[in-house]
Amino acid sequence: MGKFEKQETGIEGLYVLKPTVFEDNRGFFMESYNKKDFEEIGIPNEFVQDNHSKSSKGVLRGLHFQKQYPQSKLVRVIKGEVYDVAVDLRKNSQTYGKYYGVILSEKNKLQFFIPKGFAHGFLVLSDEAEFVYKCDDFYHPGDEGGLIWNDKTIHINWPLEKVGGEQHLIQSEKDTKWPSFEK
């Protein structure tokens, strides 16, 4: 039996992963990645870069993607809680323009596998969150694209009430200027 349970999202290739966690009075142990186990559940990606960010409550990062050098990502939260979102940008997909969102936290230890062809972003719901993710291609600084977080076509149901409303969002200037999604 593998160490990861793969949960379908209704969008092809996009999965929530639940690791096996061993807990006792000392704490816990889990594998967050195992190439062999991932191949067994249909995720054969070879990851080449790990990233780690720290953000405070109300920070909304994204929605980002790489244009010419798309990346698959394996994301998780090691401290705090975020609402994580992936938007299908694959033009030939039956779910083109659809999104899926999931709460990732240090408590639930869930991971989100986001394949190439998706925009990605997250909203920090706890006072502070540390977010780590693996990528299967390197970051190319001049290749970043994005979508505006509150696009009216995609209509992401961000849990803004958990951060005190839209007026309490903290974003980079770049993230406030991304274009809208156009089919």
C-alpha cells in the first residue's frame, strides 16, 4: 500500500494528496514526497526546484503561471492555513476556465498537485503561513503570466470573510494588475 491517497478534484490531472501520517505522544512523522510512490499513483514528475514562502494573514499571492516554461507544482503548508486555488488554462480541456480550491494547513497536512497548464494562487487565512512547493521546471523570471484574482468569468469563491473582507487583502502591485481571463 502506498503512502499517499490521491483525491480527485473533478479536473483532470489536478489532485489533492493525503499523506500517511504516523502520530504519537512525541509528535508525527510523514513522507511529503517519494518518487516511487508518486509514480504508483500516476504522478511521474521529476521535481527540480523547491520554494518556501512566508506570508501574513490576508496575503493573496497569484494567480500566477509560466507561459513558455510551464511548471507542475506540488504544494503544501507547513505552518498556518491557506486557501489554495488552481485554474485550468489548458485550452483543449473540458474544464478550461474552471477552478478548484482547497484548504491546506499544518493540521490537515494535505498537498495539492497542480499540473502544467494551470494558474495558481493562495490566500493566507491564519495569522501567518509558511508555504512550500516543488516545481518540475526552473523558474524563468521573464516568463511569468497571471490572471486577476477576482476575475468575473472564473468567479473564485475566496473565503474573504476569514481575513476580514476584501479591504484587508495584502497583494503585490503586480498581482493587482494582471489581466482578466478570456476564453
